[in-house]
Amino acid sequence: MTDREEGASLPRAYLNVLAGRLIDTFHRAPPAAEQTWVMSLLTREEFDLWSRLSPYDQSHSVRVAQGVRRRLAATQYAGDLRWLSVAIMHDIGKLESNLAVHERMLATLAGRIVKSSTAMRWASSARGLTRRVGRYLIHGALGSEMIRSAGGREEIALWSSVHQGDGLAAEPMIPLPVIKALTDADLE
């Protein structure tokens, strides 16, 4: 078993970030201009997945991509739109949990203490809310599978699978400055 499997399911679920995100859940879907921007970054298949996200998740993904764009602006990666696409799609696996906002908050807190092995067991064998919480806790792996099944790009699938834990596992396919930008923007 790796260290990732031993640790909490959502090790980067910080309470101050969660509080801010709770307030953000009252936002509507991104405006049409932002949705058009997202469409320009994604393939048709990727956009089809993204468009199924909740309005909150869509808005969050746009904010993360905008943060990545700001962080990479002065780097050699500034013009590479792949990294914005990676940011847009990082939480696509949350589609599989179908949790309400209050259930997500509780699931995220549980993810601070529940091991990955427990979350995987819940996601595959439990029923009802426990199953959905398990699926939420492993949303990275589920999203990676969804992206690959839809014919999405490998960088996007890879980041989805590792973004909640050790993002360094994505290197060398994703350069270290990009990993830092993705991680930092997701925590804003």
C-alpha cells in the first residue's frame, strides 16, 4: 500500500477553504461569456461532461482555471491552454456522488479522517448516502475514468486522479510549475 492509500481521502480539505466554498455555493452558473471560454478550451466530449456539473462546480472550475492562467502568465507555460483545460476538468468525478451541498460539507470533513481504502470500499459496496460519500471521496479516480471513457486528454485525466493528494505524481507529464499553479489555484 502507498502512503496515499494510508492517509486521509481528502488531505487538502482545509476548513477555511470549505467555509468560503459554502458561501460560494449560492452563485449561479458561469455567465455565457465564461461558458463560451470553457467551450473554447475543451473538446466537445470534455465539454459535454463539464456541462453536466452543478452551477457551483462549473463556477469553481472557471475560478481555478482563471487562477492558473494568472499564475502561469509570466512563465513559459502561459500560452499553453492545456493547463487551463486541466483546471476546468479537475473535479468532474463529483458528478458520480450526486451529493447536496450540506452532504458535501459533511463528506469533505469525513474525508479528513477516512482512509482512501475505506472510501473505496464505501464507493463500491455500500448503499445510499454512504456509497455517495465514498464516491465523493474518490472523485478524482472516478473523474479520471470518466475523462478517459469520453476520449478526453490524458493530462486532464491524470490531474483529475491525483489532484486531491500528491500532485507530484503527475510529474513529468505535468511540469512542476504547472502542478504548483493548479494546486494553489484550487485552494483559493
